[in-house]
Amino acid sequence: MTAADFFAAALASWNLVALLTVVFDKRTAVHNGEKGVGHRRRRRVPERQFLIYAATLGGAGVLVGFYSARHKTLHRGLLAGVWCLTLLSYAACALLWVFVF
């Protein structure tokens, strides 16, 4: 396995974790919105966590999760922050790849 293969596998895995976190948060939001006897609220994922994923090369997974699950897309500030951090982190990664390898 080459370094590029390892990096691609790690990047895909990290984005899958980010995507699953968004889906989990959407399901939790729906569950917390339900009312019923014995209903217990679950803890939500903080928005800061999505920004951390975006800054650490997991932004693609977060964005796919946001748009596919229709989750947090009305939070314009968060959405813009995730887009910016995703683009910056991938640009920095590309520059590092070009100049180091």
C-alpha cells in the first residue's frame, strides 16, 4: 500500500465518520421533536463539532450529510463556515501534497 492509497483510505474513512455524525444528529433532532409518554431527550452534536470535521478534511462528509439529510441547511453561518473550512483545508492539503511529495 502506497502513501497515497493510505491517505485516500484515511480520508474516506474520516469523511464517513463525519457523514454518520450528521445523520446521527438529524435522527436525534427528529427524536427530540417527538412527544409521548416516557419521552427522553437525547444529547445533540454541537455545531462546533461539524466545524472541527470541516477543518480536519472531513468537510465533504459533513456537507454531503447536511444536504442529503436536509439538516442544518438553514443555519447560514454554520453552512458558510463549513464550506470555507472545507475549501481551505483541502487547498492546504493540496499545497502540502505538491510541495512535500
